[in-house]
Amino acid sequence: MPPRPRIRFLVLACLLLASAGCGAPATPAVKPSIRIVSPANGATLTIPSSQTSTEVTIRLSVSHFTLGGSSQIQLYKNGKLWDTLSSSSISLSLASGSYQFKAELVTNGKVVATSVPDVVTAEAPQHVQAPWLALSTSTASPGDLVGLHGWVPTTIAQGLGLVMVPGSLGPSSVGTSTPVYGVQIASNGTVSGSLRIPVNVAPGQYTLSLVSFLASGIKLTSARATLDVTANQTWASLGHLAPIASTWSADYPNSPTNWFAPTLQGLGSNPGQIGACVNGLIQISTNGGQSWTSVPDSSVIQTVATMVRPPGDVGNAGDKGDIASCLSVLTDAAHPQSVYATFYNTGQNNPVVIAVGYVTTNLGHTWSPVPVPSGYTMGDFGGFQADGATTLALFVSANRSAGSSTGQAGSVLQTSNGGLTWTSGQVTCPSLGPCLRFGAAPNQFPAMIPWYQSLQWSANGGRTWQSPSWPSQVQLNGGPNELVALSASRALLVSSWEPGSEYPLRLTTDGGQTWQNVTLPPWPSSQNALREAMILPSGALLAQPYQQPWLLLPPGQSAWCTVTALPHAFASPPIVVGSRLWYVAEPVNGAQPAIESTPLSAIHCSG
């Protein structure tokens, strides 16, 4: 049996502890707490677009703590004490940025509770740029070039185009028949480009808009601008015309029958020099067509047909031609024994025409290739041009593109003794009219590719030359183009039929720097393709729509009349020499083409 004294000690200890609460759980003390109620953790606050900061109220929840006296709240912003509060809320301004807030309960300088950090962000709203379009001018006429720039979101940039519709642009204004014009767009949505106002646009107000052709359909953007289209100057408004000089662009390889008369220096004052490539021969007249001299060219044609094409030309290097013929001819009034001729060579493996220049000083008994300047090849030959008492041989720079001319000749040779010797030369201003002329002719004529020759004007008497912004060049496929000088500053540009061209007649009043379209009366028929056109010495416009009779438009008139004195079709563009219109008549019933002429006095309105 255990000793009794030990039992008494345990009972006594329990009684003593019971008097102090032994056997019952102790009530723990409740600690103060604090938390940030708003703004919520991770919240983003938007700064008003018209301000640089936003107002925010920090609201706190405090438990088991009485504010007042030495019991306060300390608010920290980004780790630094921001303010000491005696209430559970405070308003403050936040600029754009990210902020971390933390609150502490402090009593007698001792921190008794701390909140969980609260992170908020204040930011300005994203600026949503609206699509926009601006034009270089608010007023234009048909034929004028209107520059444009703007911006669209990249999400709709694919398939972007420009439309032009009368009046205001509505949801149904863009249909399948509405023309769409191309624009350039950068990777950031910037839009640039230009629009040549079509010649058939009637005067009035138009809306130009950028449209996006998406897979889901056509989307009209809000990038719009208005343009007032005013009427062009008309042929009738030009009034009386008195041409003082005329020059022609280069000829083109159409068939072995070609005609080129660059010896024309002034309408009605030509000395009577005429040259033609016809029936496989060069025909020359020095007396206005009263008699003709045949200049043999078989030896040079044989040479050109078998010559190796210059390296770097379109086609295969080392190709030999299988066809050669006379392309154009230039005579020399001061040296009647001299003839300058351009021949063409067509390669066996590539239907590309290469032009080369030859000269004879004895009416074809012997021929010599035109000298080639240092750094050039015959493949850079850009044609012959008459320049007063001298004859020029132009060479274009080697960076030309096939079928086009870079315009200003890279090198010029000249002769004043009929081609016996050549020296370095320079293109000069014509003796009459503006300082305006055609540039070097293209040397290569690829099949199925348009051929162009530049238009050049000079502001310093011919020391330097430049192309106008429009038209910078003329197309040769439809036939030669004519420059007609009216005064020292005014000239007309007459363009024969060009695929896609809408501007057969253009006018400059500042020496060739700028040009404007001249509206012609409608044709009597629905055919609008112009096959031939030229200005006569009387100032009348002689023209032939494709597969239609010849028409005449006298100065100041507003309607065409029919001309019956001319053959229905020519094998070459006509020229004026003296008092007659000369041309190569279209062969009939297998006959050879013949050089013919019609008195200018017979070319008038029939009936």
C-alpha cells in the first residue's frame, strides 16, 4: 500500500491550482488588426484623359484598436511613410505608375499590427487613333495629280485601296463597279500615294476614302477627305492657235515600213528635207517631195542582222539577230550626201529589238557605225536628233530599264560636218518655243512591254535638264508624240493612242514644268482610242480614232468634222513638209507601200 503522505500532497496541489483556475481553459487576448479594403489589391486606376493624375481614396478596416491619442495609423507608399492617420480613410492623387501601399497600427510608438501590402496601378487610357486621310490640295481638275497621306490600323491594312465617289460617302457607295486605286502602306499603318484624276470625272464635289477589302467583305474606313473637281480647259477655250515649231518623239519598230521626220524645225518653214524607211530602202528628198533618191542600205542591214548583241542587253549575251531593218532616218540640210539612220536587230532566241546607229556621208555607198563614247556600248545608243546646224547622237546611261529611257542623255556626240567627225556635245534648247524637247530614245524594245521616251525641260537655257512630274515620259507603242510650240512658254503635247491613256492633249504655260489636260469634244462614234493625231500649221487638230475616218477640230470649235481628202489608213504617222501632208499610204491588194501627200488646203471639213 502506497504511503499516504504522497496522496495528501497531490490533493493539496490541485486545490491550490483550482483556486487559480486550474482545470478551465484560459481566454486568449484579442490582437488588433488592419487591412486595406479599397482599392483592391491588383486594381488598375484610369487617369482621365484631360488630367495627369487620378484621385483615389484609401479605405482601411481596423479591428480591436481604438484610434486616438497615441494610437494611430501609419500609411506607407512604396516603402516610405506617406502619412499618419487618425481615421480609417484618406484621399490622395496618383500620377501614372505602380504603387504599393501598407498600413500599420501604432500605439505609444510601438507597431501592434501590419496590413498585407496592396498593389495598385494608375495609368492613362490608351489613345485610340482614328483612321485619317489628307490630300495635297482641296481642288483639282481631270488630269491633275493629287497627293495623299494618312493612317489606318494595321488590322485593316491588308487589301487597302482608295475610292472616289460623288458627294458624301455612304455605306452603299462602294460597289463592284466602283474603281479602286492603289496606295502604299507602311508596316505601322501609314498610308501614302497619289491619284491622277481621271479625265472622265465630271466637275463637282467628291469624297475620297480608304477602303479595306477583307475576307469578310469591303470595309469602309473613316479615313476620308473631300475634293472639289473643277472643269479642265477645253479645246474651244484655247481659242486661236498659231504654232511656231513642232518636234516629234522617236519612232518605234512596228514593221519594216517606218517613217521618221525629225528634221522638222518649224511648221510651214521646213527646208524640204524628207527621209523615210520604206520598201526596205531609205528614201530621201531634198526638194519637198518633188523627187526622191534611194539610199542603199543592204550592206549595213546585213551587218546589223549578223552582229553580236552587246553584253548586258536584254536577251542572251552573244545572240545574233535574224531580222534587221531601217527604223528611222535623219537627213542633214547642210550636207545632202549625209544620212543618219537607226537600224534594229532582233535576236534569234528573244524577241527583243536592239537599235543601233549608222551614218553614211555618200548617200549609202558606204556606212559607218556612229562612234561610241568611252564607257558606253552601241547597246546604249539613244538615237539621232537634229539640233540646229549640228546632228546629235545620244547615249543613255547603262542603268536604263528595258523599253524605257532615263531621259537626259548620259553622253552626247555631235557632228557639224555631215558625220565625218564627231566631238563631245550637249543638248541645247530649240531655236523656237520653250526650252523643251524629248529625251534620248529607248534602245531596247522588248515584246509586250510598253516603250517610253522621256520629256525634258530646262530652266537654265539647256545647261541642265529635268522631267516634269507629269507627264515625265511619253509612250511610243501607239506612235510618235508631237510637241507643238505656241510661244516662249506655251506648248501642246499631242499623244496618239496609248493603251490605258486618257490624255491625248496636254498644255503647258510655264515652259514644260507643269502640264494640264485639255478636254476634247467627244468623238462622233463610241470609239475613243486615238490612232493618230497632230496639229496642222493652221492650228487645227487632225486626228483619227481607231478604225474610224479622219476628223478635224478647227481652233475654237467644240465639235469634230469629217475629212474625206485623206486615205482611210496610213502605214506611218503623217508629217507636214511645206504646204503638203506627207505619209506612207497603207498597201492595198498586196501592193507595196507608197509615199504620198495631200495639199494642206484640201484638208478641211467635208460638206
